[in-house]
Amino acid sequence: MTSNNNDLSTFRSPKFTAEVVADQLRDGYWLESPDIDGDGRPDLFGYGLRLGEIYWYQNDENFTRRLVADRIKMPVGADFADVSGNGHPDIIVCYDLYGPIGTIHDANTEGGKIDWLENPGHPDKDESRWKRHYVGRATGMHRLRAGYFTQTERLEIVGFPIVAKEDVHAVLPVVMFTQPDDVHAAEEWPMTVVDDSHFRMIHGAEKKKGLLPGSDLESLLLASDEGVTWLYYDERKKEWIRKLIGTGELTQFEQTGFRGSGDLNAGRIGDDPMAYVAAIEPFHGNTVAVYTKATDGPAGEVEWNRVLLDVYGDPNENGEGPGHQIVTADFDGDGEDEFLVALRGPWPWQGVMYYKAIDLQNGVWAKWRVSDESVARIATADFNGDGRLDFATIAYSVQNYYVAKDAKLMLYRNQIDTGTQADSD
């Protein structure tokens, strides 16, 4: 697969206008962009780990902030889906990951819980908070993805622990919770084990639809000690399949204790939905790498090459770098996915870096800085309905890891000239 933008006369440089949604955040970590109130405009919900307060920001003139839930002990990863069936996205969150120390070396053996928070369906009904419903738990639960991974009749939530009580790098169980008959009355969702013998220190987990030819099922991409893995369910064989795409960053292990990959996402080029996989490596890493196909054929049958693009600073005293998330999307409207890298800081290793494939086969990419703020997570959506994809960010402000000096929730409106919109829109 070649990219490509060798004809630079058609090249569209990124241009985004920054807007502050909320400043002086007391903590920051997670961000998503569903249409919470059903008005056709994407909203935002976000939170940090310390306060246990989850807010949503209504996409109105001022992005009005509303409290969804409080007193949630250390909410970590989240996703959204219409669990209740009322047509509105509910929030699904995992929490209570760590013990008193509050780091990866202190997994709470009674925690790692998952709740879904019931969307009341109208912004004026949320003064009494959204109702919490318990799903299940597994020690060290850190990420989750909601979707249809093995069938399309019932919602499934796949959970990914990051550490076990025994050791930071112990083998972890990937588990799946299947939607029960009555989501309001159920005390707990049925749980099955997807894999309990291959993964260690899973930090990144993304879901993708369309990677399996002829299937409506969603796939999973995992970043872990093992590197970059494509995990999917084979309907014909009735089993989960693991495809190792690459082993990640291996040269820092003796210095930092971390190896493999920290976060990742797959990008589309032309008609290939997984033409490349971009990754931050290793855990909380400083290295940006891209995996591309070394041979022709379906993604599950080819060999992959790893191309090192950038190294953002040296690991700190904890063995960590500034990288936290990878997002892929078509921002310039040319049918090919660019990718964004979220950097938490400190400066100059802070903000959002935008990468554009120039020659995918030969590992040539263009790069721009499109944000200067500390970033933990990025959420994408067309917030103003102009047909161009925007993005929002929330600062990384987490005790015992990194605390941004001026934590903000930011919106970046896309002003790229796609040929159908003017830059002044």
C-alpha cells in the first residue's frame, strides 16, 4: 500500500483555532465526545482521577458544565453506549483501581470495578445525578471498550486490567461482560474470560469496525508489554484470534523497566482500513513509531515493518515519557487518516502533534504541532457541523504521575481548507 501525497500541490496544511472550554481544572485525565442530549451536536464528558467527579459539557454557546456523578473512587478509563435502550448514550466507567499508594505498584484487589451511568435523556433532569448501575470487576481494571465483538444482539464490554496485585508485569486477564436481559435489575453482568495467558501491562485499547472483511463485528487493538496486538473474534472458528503486529520499544527496558507499547490506533489509507498502526511506546512512552505492511495482503496475514518517527525527550526518574494517546482520523478530508499524538509535558514535550503520511511505504511523514497545552486524552467530533472533524483535549493532571501546571479542557476547531469550506467559516 502506498500513500499517497506525492503530489504536494494538493497538500492541505493543518489549521486549528483554539478555544478554552474549561480552565483551572483541579485534575484531568479522560475525555469523550458523544451527543449526550440528543440534539445532533456532539458534547463532551471528562474527568480526572482524584476528585471522583464526572462532568459533561453541553455543546451550546458556552459549553455549559453539568455534574453527572461524584464520589466515584478514582475513575480511570471510560466509553459510552446506549445501555438503557432509550436512544441516549450512557457513560461506562471503570474505577477504584489503586490502593492507598495510588500508583501501578498498588492494585486494589477489591477494586477494578465497572459501572454504567444512566443518561436521563434531557439536560434539565440531571440535578440529582445520573443513576449508577454495577457491571462487574477485575483487579487492576484500567481500560474498557463497549461494542459488539462476538455478536450483534447484545452489547459487550471488554475490560483490560493494567496490573495485578502480585506484580506490575504479571499476566493479566482480558475479560468480557455481556449485556443481561434487564440492565436495570441486574446485580451484575455475566463475565467471560477472553484471554488470561498472553498480555501484561495493557495500557492502550481501541476498538475498530471494518477491519474484518464481510463482518459487522468490532475488533480491538491493544498496546501492552507485548507490543501492538490485533485482537478479534473469528465467527467461523468461534474463538478469539491474536495477531502480533510488532513488539514495540525494547531498547529502554534496562533503564526504565518498561517495554512494548503504551497506546495505539489504526489508520486508513484509501480502501485499506488498517494501512498503518501508529503507537506511543513503551508505557507512558517517549517514542512515536508507525507499523506498515511489509507484504501485500489482508492485515492478519502480512508482515509488518516498524518505522521510528520521533523520540520526545528522555524518560524521567520514574522511567516515563510524555506520550499518552494516539488518535487517527481524516482531518483534511482527502480520504486518508492522519494521526494525533497526545503529549502531557513538561514543555517542550507537551501538546498535540499532527502527522500526515507523505510516502507511507518509505516511512516519510510530515509533522506539525497543533496544540501547546498539556494533553492526556483527545476526543474527535464535528462540533459545529461544518463537515470538518475537530478535536478536543483534556490536560494530564494526575497525582503521583504528572500534574499539569495550568490544566485546561480545550476545543480545536478545524480550519483546514478542504475545498468545500473556507478558512473563515
